Amino acid sequence: MNIRSVLVANRGEIAVRIIRAAKALGLRTVQVYSDADASSLAVKLADEAVNIGKPAAAKSYLNVEAIIAAAKSAGVDAVHPGYGFLAENADFADAVEAAGMVFIGPGGGAIRLLGDKVRAREIAMASGVPTVPGSNGRVSTMSEAAEVLERTGFPVMIKAAAGGGGRGIRIARGPAEFERLFPQASAEAQAAFGDGGLYIEAFVANARHVEVQILGDGEDVIHCFERECSLQRRRQKVWEEARAVAIPNDLRITLCNSAVALGKRVGYRGAGTVEYLYDEARQEVYFIEVNTRIQVEHPVTEMVTGIDLVQEMIRIAGGEKLSITQADVAVTGHAIECRINAEDPARDFMPFPGQVGSLKVPEGEGIRFDTMLYEGYQIPPFYDSLLGKLIVWGKDRPAALARLREALAGLEIGGLPTTVPLHQALVNDPDVVAGHTSTTFLEHWLEIRFTQSTKASQEVA
Amino acid sequence: MSKLEIRSPLPGTFYRRPKPDAPEYKTDGDSVAPSDTIGLVEVMKTFHEVSAGVSGKAIRFLVEDSDAVMAGQAIAEVEQ
């Protein structure tokens, strides 16, 4: 491999995760940090650390010039972008390469291509990936929209071509609402993404979110099976599983194979995820988007396949071929990940960046906690609220749920409210245990079951 | 003449305007009522309005727009 050192252009738990993977490969690690992250775990663990600016992300973790300058001064061979921040910024990937270093990811061309949701949908269709009924490409006028709406019916989603990750989406339930929202959505997309382009897709109600992990070396592409991330709040995933909970086997195969076909079509290099909706009532899967980064929920795939995805993506970036073939990828058991956030579930998930008091982390077979926490750590308020991810493995889903109950009971983060109580309630909920969920399940559940039960317990207290 | 302090309920980044291109909620010397919004605190990528909580005839800000603030830090004072 022609990479001997790597700069981590991220923070938080994923920075720690990347440093561990790089160290396991014997690489020198350099961590960039903002003024607010000088005492972060990633800075402590890395061989070297370079300050890149003020706490605001725009002045540090999103500052391309500062990160490139840090990478040059540290003399690294490669840059790992993690997720979020600049991970799917094609210009950043290009800037890293232009500065003579390796970008650990699929490169600016593929990011640009797949990051444009309209073009990604076209590639998906050309690769035989099933797509939701909707527009073929961008829609710019109301008369173009009217033709599409005849085919889709209502409700429909108006999506920003440059959006993604749940951002820039509006739902119109009828023609009047559509006429009101369409120009609004375009103006908003222009302001948010610098691109007012829109496309239209039928809104699939009560769908499950299923996604396929792929790995490619530019020639060969393999899949590492699928994950399910149906439990979401405000379009943010809260709880993820591998494999998907309730999807017929023939559809799983279609899903995984179509993700590989898409990856091959673009000569994909690195780790990527092809996201789908699964309409359980109609037993259909539909393409949503491709994420050209390592994802937050990657550990559930690692737990069931034994593949270290972060190490694999570094090796591929270092010029190696895939170390495994499709036939080597096998699934054992079931894994579940809970996102532990610095938010108070009893107060409408109000974020609370406090100081960590005592910290007790569950240990044992089939339990993993990816985190940046340590005792006494002052959580900065400037970034997202993810503190860590509790991941468990069991020989089957009931065993994984049982282990999750134990692990949650053994996880104690003192000094601040976290989403641990939410997960404790979810892991004991009959619908969650039975796997009867969809992407709208959690918000409804919070309204009906969780909020009322926390209110009741507060009244008793 | 007594002065009351308005403290930030949360740690984060304090903003004096609802949006970068909007006018300030309040400028120095404005009168305030308890329910008046005087700014926003951005914490962990979410925005929370800060209301005055007190009434007074003139507000004076103690922090600049986009300054980092601590929970409990005085962000403005109000002349009664």
C-alpha cells in the first residue's frame, strides 16, 4: 500500500474510529482540530494534531484551505474525510488530489456524479436499479411538473437535486399544495445548495429504509449485504440493524445485486452505500440515493460480516485491490446500533452539551461502543449531538435484542441527559421487538407512547 | 437605576438576528417585554430562541453576534 500516513479531516467518534483503523494498518495519524476540540479524544490518540481554526465548522472542519495546509505541513500521504463536513464535497476531494495527496473515498468525479440526485437516479435506472415513479431528470416549469404528476399521483415529494441526507425535501398532498410549494422549494434549494434544481418522486408511505453497503476498487465491486435504518426522527437515523428485519429473500438479492451493478457502472472506488425504500405493502424496493462516504451506521455491517470497512477503504485508496471477493462475504447473526446523543428525550430532545462525569461502558462478547467520550470531557456545543454508538451482535435478532437490553443497562454516562432512556424504551417495545416499523414509526411512537409515559413518570416523581 | 441581566439558558453560539440577512431582534437602547425574543442560541446544530424574561426600558448587549456563550452567561443587561 502506498499510504503510510493519514490526516483525519473530521472530529468526534468517527475521527477516533479512523485513527484506530489507521493505527491497525501501521499508519502515522494526524488529527486536525478546531479551538473547541483541543482536548478531544481523537487529538489525544493521534500521533500528531494540527489546529485548523475557530470552533464554527465553517472556520475549521469546512475550511478546505486550512485542512489542505495542515495536511501539507504534516506531510501526510492521504486524507480521510469521515462523514458529514467535507466527506461528500467533490471540490475538497479534488483539492486533496491536486495537492499531491490521496483522498480516501471515490474521488471528486464520482462524488459530483452521484451527489447530483437527478443524475444518480438516471444512473440507477440505467443499471437496472428500481426507482420510485417520478420525473426523468430535473423539472423546472409547472407544465413539466404537471406531466410528471399525471404519472405519480399524490402525495409527491419535491426534492432538491443537490440535497440529500433528508434535506431539501417537501411533500405535497394535492395540486394546490404543489403549486404553492414548488417555487418555494426551488428558492430554498438555491439558497441552501446554490442549485435550485428540483425533481419529483411519488411519496411512498409506510416504507422501510434499507441500504446496501458496497466496496469497490475501481474494477471489482462487491456488496456487504444490507442494513435497515427505519427508526428515524426528523429524518435522522436513531437505530440501525444488519441485516434488514423483514424483507423477502428474493428482494434482498435484487437489492444487493442492483447496488453492485450501479457501483460497477461508475467504476466505484472505496466504501459506499446505496439507499432504498422498501414498500412492504407492495413488496417493492425503490432507489433513493448513493452516499459516497463511510456511514455512521457502518459498524452493524462490520459486526455481521467481520469486515473492517474503514481499513478496507484505506487499503483501496492506497492502490490495493479488494482483499475479499463476493464469495468471501458471509453474514453471521444479527447486529443493532443505537445512536447515543447528548439530547434530553424527556424535553423534546433538547441538546445538552454538558461535561461527562463518571463513564461506565459495557464490555463483553458482541458489544462494541464507538465513542469520543472520556471522564471529564467537556462536550463542545458547536457540532452535532452524537456522543457514541452502542453496537451489539447476537446469533439472531432476539439474541441481539437481549444483549442490547443488557448493554444499555450497563452504559452509564454521568453529568448530562442522553438518548439512552429512549433506546431502553425502544428495545422493550413490542412493535420494535417484532420488527413492525417504518420510517414514520418513531415520530408517531414518540407522540403516543414515549412522551406520555415520560410525562406520567415525571408526575409520579 | 437598577439593572437586570439576561442569561443564556444554553451553551452555544449566540445570534442577534433570526437570519444573517434579517434585522437584529433588538438593538442597544430598545425597550423589552418579558416575552420578546432577543436572540438565538445555536447548540448542536439546533436553534433556540432566547426571550428577555424581564421588562425594561433599555437593553444593552454584552456579547457580539456569533459569539460563543456559556449556559448562565449574561448576554445582555436591561435598565429597569
